[in-house]
Amino acid sequence: MSGEYFARATVRRVVDVAPDVRLIELVPDAGVAPYPPGSHIDIAVSIGGIPDTRSYSLVGEPDGQAYRIAVKQVPDSRGGSRVVRALSPGQEALISAPKSHFELAHGRPEYLLVAGGIGITPLIGMAQALHRHGRSFRLLYSARTRAQLAFADELRELLGERLELFVDAEGTRIEVAARIAALDPDAELYLCGPQGMRDAVARAWLAAGRRADRLRFETFASGGRFAPQEFVVRAADLDGAEFVVARETTMLDALAEQGVELMWDCRRGECGLCAVSVLACEGELDHRDVFLSESQRAQCRTMLACVSRAVGGAVTIDSGFRSDPERPRSVAMQRS
């Protein structure tokens, strides 16, 4: 990690805003920088003694006082959420400056914001900005139980009837197709939620003949259809080398331990740089990316090593590495 990339911050406040969601306020030594809605920061963590980073959306519009992040308790995570949730007031952390890959476009006649669970975090600032500018919008917020609707009270106070809550345990669901059909032809939809919700919304959006670039979404790097479990990788381009990817690590890191450091940038399943070819799969692939199309995932010929996993068996891959005594064994790209 570069010292220029991360800067020191002090934890100002920690409070649980739902049974499984903890709000953490961070005050950087250099002061709070302005940022557009939908931005996030990276936090440096150490998992099993190995340096790593975790990304968290910034909750709400900037107030000049602190960065607010909300961290969900994820039992099946690699450990990053536990490290960040363990931060306490007065403790120091290393954080990045705010970055934005999920910006709110201005000038649309109507907006629909859709959140699933912890996916509410980047949409809070968007809802605040749209409300402040008097735009036409609605926020649809879904969770498994009513208790898990973090920030629902403050959102209701701000938005009134423009906020609609949906609770799985109470049998209420978002009728995605109907909501999309009711939108202005030039409306834009912003979505942050688990993979199943993303897939369903994307299918309905395209089926309605909507412009693909008017559907914007943020991702959960850890979201998948199955809980992570260890799996075996057979690397055809490493003389058939076979190794195990542990539950708490990624294929990207496991390949690096074998001396193959793939090109990567996001570690969130978005950029596609770490894609490897799948030659065979015993079991099933759990695609956790948003880079591949639905048809590409169904073909099971490619997977992203940073987030995707095999379930119930082994996967045989070609990473693209080719042995050459005239060049180093691996070439890594530094994360920007």
C-alpha cells in the first residue's frame, strides 16, 4: 500500500443503526474533502497478517465534519467486515480520499432509487441531493426484516411518501416490472443491492426496452448465490498445478501465492482485468461479478478471479500465464 494513497483518520463515533449494521464516523487528519453522492472510501485492513483494503460507501451528503460509513456484519466474509466493525472511538485507521464510480446524473425528468439491505448506503446521499434540488424521485428500500431497515426513520422524516419500504418477512416485494413501466421514458434508475436483485432489475429494465446507460448500479464485491467455501483450482497453464482456495481468500490471491499475479484494478468484480478462462468445472460456478453478462455467466467459460468462486468441487482454468525464462514469472498492475 502506498503512503500517498492512504491517510490517517480517527474514529469519532460508533453506533449500531440496525442489529447487523454499524455506523462508523471517521475524521481524517487532513480534513473532510467534498464528494458527490454515491462516493466511497477505501480502508486499509490486515487479514491473517496480509495487507488488504475494503471499500465502503459514504452515507449521506458531505457535512465537512466526518466521513460516515455503515458496515454490515457478514458471517461468511473473508474477515474485512469484522476488522472494520471492531474499530472504536479514538482509534486510528488508514483511509483513502473519497472516490466516485456511482455518480448521480443531473437533469433527468424522474429518478427511481432501489436499495436492498446495506445497499441503502450510497443511495441516502442521492435521495438527500434529489430532495434538496426538488427533483421527482422515489426510493424503494427492501430488507429481510423490518429491524434490518437501517436509516429508515431518518429517511422517512426527510422523504415522507417518496420512501417505500418492503420487508421479505412480511410478504411485501418490489414489483420491479410495474415500477419500471410507470417511469418517464427518460428516467434513470439507481440500484444497490444483492446479486439476485441486480439481475432481476437488469432483466426487467432491458425487457422494457429502456436504455442500458440509464440503469446505474453499485455492487457488493462479496455478494454471491452461495456462502463461500474452499474449492480446488487446477491451473492448466501451470503444468496442471492444483491448489486449494480457502474460504476466506480469493482465487486472485491464491494464484499470487503460486507466483502468478494477474492484472487487476477494482477487486470488486467490475473491471474484468482479472478474468481467467474456465476449461472445466466440477460443481457450480458462483459468479459474484457485474462485469460478465448473464449469457456469459451461463456459458461458464470465464470467471473473475477477484470475487468469483467454485462451489461443490473444482475448477480447471487457464490464467493466461505462459512460462518464459527470458521474462519474470509474473507481472502485476498496481491499483490506482
